[in-house]
Amino acid sequence: MSGKKQHFIPQSLLIGFGFQKGNRTYVVAYTHERGIFTPATDGIGAERNFYSELAVEAVSKTLDDEITDYEQAFPKILSKLRNLKDGERVDDRAAAEFVTHLAVRNDHFRKSVTGGATQLFSGMADMFADESTARGMLGLNGERPTGAFADQIAKAWIQYGPIFSLVGMTEATFTAIFFAAAKDGFSSFHDEMSAQIAATFEAMMNDLPKVAASSQRKSLSQSLAPPLRIEKLGALEWRIRHTDVVLVLPDCVSVAFGRNGETHPLMLADLDETEIVAMPLTSNRLLTGSRGGAEVDLASLNDAFAGCSWDFFVARDRTAELEAKRARLRSRVSAVVDSIVTETLDEAAAGGRY
């Protein structure tokens, strides 16, 4: 039975990056907002009721129960992987499923998506607050409607066209009249509705954490390891690598390296463009999947792991080198999210989507 404190990174994985003290294992946590501290493995990578509330009598298993059952074999799987020789091959599909599950179940994707959506909604609210920008977003600055506004006029014609056709009106005339009326009346509409629109965006931003959590839980309830992701990652060649570099564990668990050399948290990567996936198993063991014989650069791995982390990465030791890498936390994720948000807002401003 699961408890209230639910791990989004299994303790069986965390202990590979820790040190023993008494009967407990501790790690050094390098965090984005809480500094550097040394929790036991039961005090990091977990959140109260992250997946589900505790089940009540006569109620079926909770999502956390389902995950706990699914991961019963994980300690043995990890132990086997950690004891393989350097370069030894791993079953491709089994490795793909293992990595996929650990990526889709954790907190990193939930928080990075929430952060990106918050940026997007904030930007949209600012754009709608300006009448000229709002006109452009709705396609009202041109000679004819564009984007979603054009779609709405087309839907209106489908509904009312048969009536207007009786008096000889064509769809082109209907569109021109509808569009002209919208342009002429937009200023007064904007004055009346801008405050309400701003409040709507603020409410949406406030709801984002709950929406993201609900969406992730729904997705996990449908599949704890999505088959399409397994299929694509299963096309890579998986093997174990030993390293003298003392590895950290990112909160995204695994990182993808694209054909263009860019790194992404696995959940934000285009799997069709991914050449290498790297998931640390311990401070000196690494599970890698590669395409076409591509080799991971072990020396720069910790930079990639730190930059792709959102809240934290953990390590066995506290060192000046890793303290410096704490400044990289969230840097790569922010760059990816910023790029997506900027592109979306630019298209919106040009009337490309709205």
C-alpha cells in the first residue's frame, strides 16, 4: 500500500548516488531555490499525494498503488544493470520501457510544462491588453479575416448561410460584412473586455499546476509506459557505460542528445531526431541508448544533466565543481521553453494562430 509521501524518483534509483550513514542513505541535493543540503533518500524526489490520495476502504487501487506494483521488480533490474560490464549490451525494448516509465512519471515534465504555459499565458495577457496587438492577433488589421477568426466566420456561414442565401447574399459578401462589423466595433469591445480577459488569463495561470497534475495523472492511468515512446526508444542500441567521471542524477532522470548536438530532458525531446539517450544509474554507471554508433561525451555529461534539470540534481559528494554547476540548473529547459513560447507568441501577434 502506498503512503502520503509519494516518490516521483524511486528511492531504488536515488541510492545509487548516495552514501550510507547508519541504516539510511543520504544524497547531496543541489537545488534551484533551496540551496544545497543533504537529505536522506526518503526526503528528496517526493511530494505529498503526488499521484493520488490514499485509497479508502472498498475503493480500487490508487494510481500510486499501480505504480508501486509496476515497479516491484525495479530494484532487481537496477541491480542487474549496475553490475553489467562496461560496454555490455542491454535488451533494447526492456531498456526503452524502463527509461520511458521513469521519464513520464516524474515531476520534471509537470513543472516545466507549467512554467512554459505560465510564460505563454502571461505573454498572451500582455498582448491582449494592447488594442493594436490584439487586433493583429485576431487578424483584424488586414483586408480579410485570417486564422481562427476566419474559421469562426466560416462556421457562422455554415449555420446561417442558407437563410442569407434566400435574399441573394453570397458567402463572400457575408464574410466582408461580418469582418467589417468586427473591425469597426473592436475598440469598444476591447475597452469593455480587456479587464475580463486579463482576469481570465490570471485564473488560467493559477489553475495550471492543478491542470498539469490532473493531465499527468490521467495519462499515467492510461499507460505507465506509453507504447509509442517505447517503440521509438527501442530502436536505439542500449548498453552500459562505466565512467571515472562522478555522475549526478538530474531530476528529469534522463537526457536526450539530438542530431544537432542540442540536449533536452527526454520528455521534451523529439525522439525521431534523438541520437543518444543517457540515464545515470549510479555515480559511475550509465545506461545509454544510441543510434548509428553515436558516442556520448562522458566529460560533459554533468553539464547536460544540470542544465536539463528543473528543481535539482543529486550527487554522492559536495564539491566545488558541482556547486558551480548548480548555476546551470534549469538553463537548458528554460532555453527550450522560451523558444517555444517566443515562436508561439510571434505567430499569434502576426495573426497566424488567432
